[in-house]
Amino acid sequence: MRRMLLVAAAISLLGIVAGCATQKAAKTEPAQAEPKPLTQYVDTPTGRWMVHDESRPAPPIITPGAECGAAPSDAVVLFDGTEDSLKNWTDGKLTDGKPNPVKWRFVDGYMESVKGGGYAQTKDEYGSCQLHVEFATPANVQGSGQGRGNSGVFLQGQYEIQVLDSYENKTYPDGQCGALYGRAVPLVNVCRKPGEWQSYDIIYHRPMFDKDGKVTRKATFTVFQNGVLIQGHVELTGGTGWINAHAVTEYKPHPDKGPIQLQDHGNPVRYRNIWVRELKD
Ligand code: MG
């Protein structure tokens, strides 16, 4: 019994010593710094608003198209499959100071490039934009490589998103369908078969130049083909023009806006449902 009492007393004493040690340690630890509050304001290009600030202007409400790919309410419809919408297009040349009509073949529902007809280009000009385009390369497969279903979508009349029949058709990768031509290879080849309708959704931010013509912001491209990301915010390195087949120039200054062009590369490529939304810089 006496031994048990002695053990209990010893355990108790150890507990007290341990407690003192803990208290002593707590006193010597530096006081924990209060966590800094999160930034309460967010700087935006349009103002300075508190997080969750309900007085912050909400983005405009627009109505989406009834189907995927259909133009939303704030888009400029460039071609809706009607002959009347060809009035938005020209061959890029003037007669008596007025733009020539486009020299492509119109079929109810689409327009098709004509060999030697020249590019189809918009009468109006655009800079940074979101662009929706649907296209089909010829069902009657002819040629190979760059000679099969070649066309292209040019932003500002400068930068080409390649259109090509790349369904079982080998060519240099930076020139296959979905390439930022000569600059960037698409992330995947998501091409449908020849003759089937496909889509591009392009987010383009134009380059900017200073007063001396030096580029201060390079052009960027995000492209979805048939709903799949193929170019993810790709910055156009190198420049605007060509030196030869394997070399590009530095950026050359050009106006803030330019026409959207569809290339005539000698193959009958079809287009339909084309619309654009201008984006602020
Ligand atoms: Mg092309």
C-alpha cells in the first residue's frame, strides 16, 4: 500500500513538472503574428471595387444563340447563308471607288471559294475580336499536302489560321488545319472528314505598336476547332510578314483594324455561319 502511494505521488509530481515546463515554453514562444487581412479591393481597368461589391457594374446581359455556334445578340453577322449577307463581302478591289462584289460561288446556305476569284474579305474592318466560322473542305478529295482543301481565315488581313483537309493528309505541322500558319502547330488534330462541316471559334487580340512602330504587345490567338482547344493563348512570336518559306520578318506596324479574309488557295472550300464580336483592347 505504501509503495502504491509513493508511485502515485511520483506520477503527480512529474505531471506538475511537465505542466510547468509547458507553461515555461509557452511564455518563451514569440507571440504569433495576426494574419494580414486579405486585400479588400481589387484593381480593375475600369475601377476599384471591394470584393463582392454589389455596386460594381455587372457585365451586359446578352442572349446566346439558340444552338451552339449560333450568333449571340451582340454579334455582327457576316454571313448567315443568305445571298443578302454577301453584301458584307468584297474581293478587296475597288471599281469607281466602290468595293467589288465577292467573286465566290454562292449556293443557298454557303459560299464557296472559286479558283482565281481572290480572297473574300469583309468590307468592314476589325481588330481584337471573337470570330466564329464554319467551313467544309471538298468531299471530292483531290491533291495532297498543302494542295488539298487549302483555304484560311486571316485576322486583320495579316495572320492566317490555316484551313486545310488534314484528315489523313500529311503536311508540315505548322501548316496543317488549325495551325497559326508557319508559327504554331495545333495542340491536336481534331479534323472531321472531307465534306463535313467544321467550326472555328477564335479569340484574337491584336498587336499594338508604339509611335516608332515598335511592337509593345504581341498578337495572341486562342482557337477552338469543333469545340476543342487547338491554340491556347498563343503569342505570335517572330513577326508579321515573310522573308521566305522558312523565315518570317519582325513585326511590322499595321493599322488597329483590318479586314477578315477567307483565302482562295485554288481549292473549292465552303463557308457558312460567320459572325464576329469586337473585343476591347
Ligand atoms: Mg491557307
